[in-house]
Amino acid sequence: MKPHTITTLFSLLGLAVAHDPQVAKRQSAPPAAGTVVAGVTVPPLASITFGMPTASTPAATATATPGASPPFAGAPQLPSPAWAFTPGGWPEMDKPIDSTTEQVLEWMKELEGYDIPDIDPTVDGTCVNDTAAAADAANRGWWTCGGYTRDTDIVACPDKLTWGVSYDDGPAPYSNNLLSYLQQKQISATFFVVGSRVIEYPGILINEYMAGHEIGVHTWSHPHLTTLTNAQIVAELGWTRKAIQAVLGVTPTIMRPPYGDIDDRVRMISLAMGMVPVIWTRTDTGYSFDTFDWMVAGGSVAGVDSFAEFESILGNATTLPTGFCVLEHDLYEITVDLAIGYTLNAALTHNPPFTLEAIGKCSKIPTTNLYVETNTNKTFPFPSPPPSMASNSSSSPSSASSAAGSTTNGSGKVAQQGNSGIGSSGAPRSLVLGLPFGAAALALGSLLVL
Ligand SMILES: *[C@@H]1O[C@H](CO)[C@@H](O)[C@H](O)[C@H]1NC(C)=O
Ligand SMILES: *[C@@H]1O[C@H](CO)[C@@H](O)[C@H](O)[C@H]1NC(C)=O
Ligand SMILES: *[C@@H]1O[C@H](CO)[C@@H](O)[C@H](O)[C@H]1NC(C)=O
Ligand SMILES: *[C@@H]1O[C@H](CO)[C@@H](O)[C@H](O)[C@H]1NC(C)=O
Ligand SMILES: *[C@@H]1O[C@H](CO)[C@@H](O)[C@H](O)[C@H]1NC(C)=O
Ligand SMILES: [Zn+2]
């Protein structure tokens, strides 16, 4: 297939063909200082740091017209007229949501019939400030403290040397630069978007979706979900889902918890609302595939260190029996510059070569399954009856079969057995800072995003 044919196909159908080894081999060397990549001037790595001069902000408008057809079979047309913000119609941006409204009560009904574990909210989603919860992390399936996962989580692409590419916390103006790069390199990605950003930059969300990328939920105000009540979790997921649906006409079936802060209560609420949790890879030695690009944007890590971390991640990724997911962000110019100037290129030119594609795609989930409106799959987000979080075995019927008819929050704490198979051993470390992860988060305080 000729390059232009692939490109045309890509733009028409939103197909990602980066898994074609021929495509991977054509990638260029890393950009020199100030090189233009996909129409964007990327600064030298050493100057990518907090306070760097900024390029002009890309326009935030949608390139697709209202009513246009999205690039996958059966997708509803984009809303026409395009969604427009109505004051009073939405929660305040980036603020905790009132969870006592009629709307949230309506969404709470989705939890009926699910055995939501009766786990107390954590103090602040950190291990250091909630030692009781941290000691109980294996029981709770708390990812933050020990990396506990369940079979229902997506944490890696199944195929070795495959990177499930994702970007969190947008949409935002610089996401457009990332989109230009992804299109030029024919890579698909998954965008876990914040509801507050969706209503602020609906046009950019449309650009992501119409370019064939996957869209998932990343909450409204970016809280540590384990700190919230059931109703507050429902509000965060529900309003974000609603914002995405309003702008795109489709409702995601995947979500990513901010900071990876998920436990069995958050998991079950998410699944009950029809969203499969997607985290990022943590090895069985506790090495979390986090580039710390968010810390560069916050000023506590240099761009060169974040990139060095990414190269370590790629090195470690080659040793895994499966593929992997990495935490990266598209909210800030800095994080987008790191991605399009450095990390994506490093992965594309890596030896052995990596396949880069969106997480749903690498997980072989048909795009139609990623949205409620087009999903016809009876076993996705999960097979019926609802899953239990009590076991790491997805076929375990134990408390799931007794779940029907139980009240939403709690018929007692679910007995937990086993673990995720993803490491529970050892303190995960921030390798950039050489600090225990909790301490790194502590150093950052409430600074930023993750
Ligand atoms: C669970 O329900 C009880 C009463 O039904 C309520 O007091 C408590 O706040 C709920 N827990 C959460 C985490 O929502
Ligand atoms: C894995 O990551 C560690 C920590 O950053 C690094 O020291 C090591 O070199 C990496 N392994 C490979 C094979 O790259
Ligand atoms: C339904 O989803 C499951 C889980 O992702 C997948 O294994 C199966 O192939 C899907 N079936 C169809 C028909 O898409
Ligand atoms: C589930 O946990 C048990 C006990 O910890 C372990 O032996 C088993 O390998 C795990 N299964 C999976 C699929 O992770
Ligand atoms: C722990 O709590 C203290 C006091 O409330 C707070 O200053 C600190 O930021 C918290 N630690 C983390 C890691 O959030
Ligand atoms: Zn985030």
C-alpha cells in the first residue's frame, strides 16, 4: 500500500495502520533543536521545562461539520446543530459536583442489582495519609497502594511489544498539535477526557473523535475517586459521560480513574454505569509506567528526566510477555511537546519495533463496543450476571449471582481472595525522583493532574 493511500484511508476511515511494520520502518530520526514536526515547532528537549516560552495557542474549533459521519460503521452522525454551552445546564467546571440533584439520583438507579462493596472512602486517595486503608489495600483491590487490579481492568495491550497509546486530561488547545502528529504517523490513540474540558473545548473533542481516536471518561473535576461517596462517584462519571454524549452523540464504555485511584467500590460503580476501568501498566516489581510528563508541566521534573523515564519504560516494556500502557497527558503544551517531539518518536524508532495503537484497538475491542449507542456486544463491558470484585477470576460466580436484588451500597464488605497477578510486592517508586511514590505525590501536593 502506498503511503498516500494509507493516509487517505486513515483520514477517511480513521484507520490506524501503524501496526504495519512497513509504516514503522519509515519513521524519521528524533527531531533536532526546534524542528518542525507535523507542522508544529518542537523545542529542544533541554528547553522543555516549566516556564518555557510558549508557541501560539492552536485554534480550538472543530474541523468537522455538524451532522458529519464518524469514521466507524454504525456510528450516529455528529449532533446537528452542534452542541452549545448553556449556562446553568452543567455543574461548575473543575469543582466537586452536587450529588443530591435529581439527575444524579436518576443515575444512582444504575447501581441497582450490583453488589457495590461497602468500603469506606479513603482519606485523600494517598497511601501515606490513610494507613488503615493502605494496610487493607489487597482486600480493597486498591491500585494506588500496591497496584492491585482485577480481571475487569484493562492495564496493558495483550500483544507483546504493543503500546496502547493514551492521553489524559484534555481536550485542550494543544491536543490539536498532537492530533496533527498522530495523523501524520498514522497512529490511533485513546483520549481519556475530563468533562469540564469537554464543555470548554467541544471542538477539540470532535477533532479527536472524527480523526478515528477513541474517547473514554476521565471524570468531571479530576478527584481521587476513592475519596468520594458512591453518589459523588456517580456524579463525576455521569456528568462526564453526559458531556461527551452531548458533543459527540456517543457515550463511552471505558473510563480511566484520575491518579489510577481505584478500588473495588469505584470499580463496581464504574462497571454498573457501563464503563470498563482502564489503568496503565505496573510491572510485577512495582514499576509504574508513568512518564511524569505531568510533573514537567508542574515544574518539579525536567523534560529530559521525563524522557529518560520514558526510555526506561520502553526498555522494561520489551521484557514483558504482554504489551503495555503508559500514562501521558495532552492538557499542556509541555506534555504535548514531549509526546510529539520525543516519546512517540522514540517508540516508533525503537529496536525491537513497537506497534502503537489505541487501547481499545490493541485490546481487540471493536470500536463499536466502545460506545453505548453502537455496542451490540452482550459480554462487554462484562458478561451477565454482573461481575463480583471478590475474586480475580472473571468466571467467579460467587457473590455476583447473589447480587441481584441487593441494595446498591452494601451488603457488607465483599470477601477478597487472591490478587491481580499484577504486582503487589514492594513499594512502587518514582524513579525520576528516587522517592517512594506516595512521597512523590506528597511533594506535589494537590499541584496537578495525573
Ligand atoms: C453507604 O450507604 C450508607 C447508608 O445507606 C451511607 O451512610 C454511606 O454514606 C454510603 N457509603 C458510601 C461510600 O456512599
Ligand atoms: C527498567 O527501568 C529501570 C528503572 O528506570 C531501569 O533502571 C532499567 O534499565 C529498565 N530496564 C530496561 C531493560 O530498560
Ligand atoms: C464481545 O466482547 C468480548 C470482550 O471484549 C470479546 O471477547 C468478543 O469477541 C466480543 N464479541 C463480538 C461479537 O464483538
Ligand atoms: C488469582 O489469584 C490466585 C491466588 O492469589 C493466583 O494463584 C492466580 O494465579 C490468580 N489468577 C489470575 C488469573 O490472576
Ligand atoms: C496528607 O495530609 C496532609 C495534611 O492534611 C497534607 O498536607 C498532605 O498533602 C497529604 N499528603 C498527600 C500525599 O496528599
Ligand atoms: Zn488525569
